[in-house]
Amino acid sequence: MKPFLITLLFTTALLSGCAVSNTHRVLSGVNGEVDVIVFSSTDCPIANAMAPEIERMHKDLQGRGGQLILVHVWKGKKYIDASDHAKEYGLSMQVLIDSNHELVKQFNATVTPEAVVIRYDRKGIPIVVYQGLINNLFDSPGNRRDKATQHYVRDAIDAAYANAKVNPAYRQPTGCVIEQMQ
């Protein structure tokens, strides 16, 4: 995928730890660093079922010097809703609310959960190396396996750290449709 430049500033609350910040710069890193964005919502059963895996990926990325950012895409919610959701599902990563769908539009995100794996080149430019399904826990809405057998985002993270190509770079995500803003 082609590199892109993005400098978005969000008014945000850094949830889970309940630290509050007025702005947050999304997508800035150094050569070889890997970040993951996961689009989510509090009321999507598929996204909520993925919460333990999202937390595990967050902890793994932290240990490798990267970060996972959970981006809630719904409008009309309050930070307290996202904070309560993070506590209920044991999520400790940074949570952003994309109420204007800036990131949704940037990445053409269509459902929750949907993941984007980003590697930074030697100039610090973010390059999307993978987007789509987190794993194969759900083949389709309502069709859940007992246990995921393929871990697409974890594989993409490993490939990104190895500076290897992810194939396929896109897997159609399964989840709850993101309402497009009018």
C-alpha cells in the first residue's frame, strides 16, 4: 500500500487510565515502529467479543514499542460511556472517540471491529500494511467459532516488524456497520 501523510488532532479523553488530554496526535512514529488502530463501538457484539484479543494485542505491542489505539466511531456518546466500556471489558489502551469520522474517512473503515496495522518508514511516514479482520473468530455476523484459528492482525504485526509484505493486505472485515455521517 502507498504511504500517506496524516496529522489529525483530536479532542480526546485518554480513557481506561482516565487521564484527560485536550489533543492527541494520531499516527506519528519512528522508523520500524508499528501501531494498530482498531475501530470499535460499545454496542457491537462482535467488537465486544474481540475485546480480550484486542487487549492481548495491545499488551504485546506495548512490549515491542508500538501502540494500539481503540477508536470509537459512534456519534452522540460521551467520554464516560467509552470509559465505562473500557473498564467493563478490561481494556487498558488509549481510547479515542472519532465523532466526526475523521479516521473512519481516512481509512475507509466500514465496520466495527476493523483493524489497521501501520509501520513507519525511515522518514517516520506511516504506511498501512494491513487492514480488515482481526482474526477468524467470526466468519459472518452470528457465525462464531469456539476459538479463532487464524490471527490476521498478529501475523500482520509480525510481518510489519520484519519489514515483510503482508499478503493479503486487506481482508473484508465482519462486524457492525459504521453509520456514515451525512
